[in-house]
Amino acid sequence: MDLQKLVDDVLKDVEVYRGHGEVASYIPALKAVDPRKLGIAVAAEDGSVYCAGDAEEPFSIQSISKVFMLNLALDHVGATLWNHVGREPSGSPFNSIVQLEAEKGKPRNPLINAGAIVVCDNVMNHGTADEAVSEILDFMRERAGDASVAIDANVAQSENQAGFLNRSLAYFVSAFGNLRNPVEDVLSIYFRQCAIAMSCRQLARAALYLAFDGNDPVTRDAVTISSRARRINALMLTCGHYDNSGDFAYRIGLPGKSGVGGGILTVVPGFGTVVVWSPGLNSAGTSLAGAAALEKMVERTGWSVFV
Ligand code: GLN
């Protein structure tokens, strides 16, 4: 398959969607992003990354970071993580608080905001917030093979200032005794992980191990155990897009994770990864042109976990 032609063709396929959807505005620093940006990157087993459009430009990865933080938490605490957070789709928006009261402060899954905050608490464990942030940043740099990956301090600060809802979620969870560490420390990890900036190219490369049972196919690093990589993919398929997860699985048929920065990471098990970026979102916070691009890509390639 000519992967360069594929990404070029898909970019043309979705040109009509460029600029559609709403750029996330509840985090003021994200509002400033040009809604017409559109990037696509496909990473293959040999580490080659095929790019089209704005695929080299760093964007705020936002909730896509939750996938990698989950990996770190499972590495730290193993299955005891599931005493603190569930594994079921929420059917609710990413920042919803409604289920937390009925379910006694145990978030439905690690990919909604409340669950990701609990994940941060488990990565921090008995260390400091800064150590947890260094750990995720080092992880992303190593996996991307690029030491220039960084946190956008402006976005992190903006998230903190506008973080009333995330603060509410975190204090609510803490009231049920489900956070070990001080709430503001845990939140400071969460805000900074969401503010990591990466390009489609860097992110596609970084996630490659998830397509190969936890092993980086280029460096041969055993990043995580195979059962863990498979389970992270299962959670992405069932919970990766909040109340839009069923629709995404139906249309695209691959594990994926969206972020309100407009990025979507998708894993094609045994083949590689696809990352798209376009800041205009649908009502569930999934990139509109990005999801359309992924739909065109699976139409053209036949990629699916259901073959
Ligand atoms: N930082 C964002 C928030 O907490 C992440 C949400 C997202 O990307 N869906 O609201």
C-alpha cells in the first residue's frame, strides 16, 4: 500500500470539512487555535511516518494523554487501580459529575476526566506531583524519539484558571476517600498532562507500541506487557470518546482516543497508528474533520479490529 498517497488522498477527501465544528472555548488558550488546521499522520511498523497537511505542527494533546497516563498507573499499581476506577463506558460527557454521586466517587472509567484524575493520583502514589509530570513527559519523549516534546505552560495555566469543573470532580472524588494525595497536587498533574503539545507525527510514533502488543517495533523496547496493551486498546474502543464512543466504534472500528485540542489517536493492531488533528469539534468533543478523515481512511484501507 502506498501510504503517502493514502494520507494525501484522505486529506483531499475531507477538505470540505476544514474549519467545521466548534473549537473548544472553555479553555481560553485553546480558543486561539486556527480552526482551519488539518493534519494526518500514519506510523508503520518500521517507524516510517507518512504525513499530510499540518501533521508536523504541535497541538494540545489534551485527553489523548489519558491513555499514556493509564499505562503508567497500571505499571505502578497494577490491578489495584480498578478498586478506584471502573472499566465501563459512561455514556456521559467527558466532564460529567452526575454518576459520581450514585457510584460513590468511583469514576466509570479512566478516560473520562474524573477517572483520569484518579489515574493521576495513582501515578503520583507516594511521590510528588512534579515527579509524576516528569514521568509522563519523559515517557512521551522516549516513545516519540524526540526530546523536544514539551508542556505548553500557557495552556496548563489556562486549564488551571478555568478548571472549576475539573476541581469539582476532583474534590467530589476526594470526599469519598478515593484520592490519596492532596487534591490540588493531583489536579496540577492532570492540567499539565493535558497541556502536552505534540504533532500528529510525534504522537503517531509515540503510540506505535500499542499496535504491537506493548513492544516498540523499532527500538524493540518492551514498553508494557501484551495483556496491558490489549486492555488499554479495549478501553479506548469502549470509552475513548465519552458519549460518542459507540458512534466512533461503529464508524471507524478501531481503538481511539479523542482530545478537545482536536486530535484523535487511533490504533490499527498489527499494522501501526493513525493520528489526525483538526480543532473543530462535534458536540461530544471529537474532532469533526478528524473523525471524517478516519472514516475515509478505513473505507480506503479496510482497517478494522473486526475483520
Ligand atoms: N483538559 C480537558 C478537560 O479537562 C480535557 C478534556 C478532553 O480533551 N476531552 O476538560
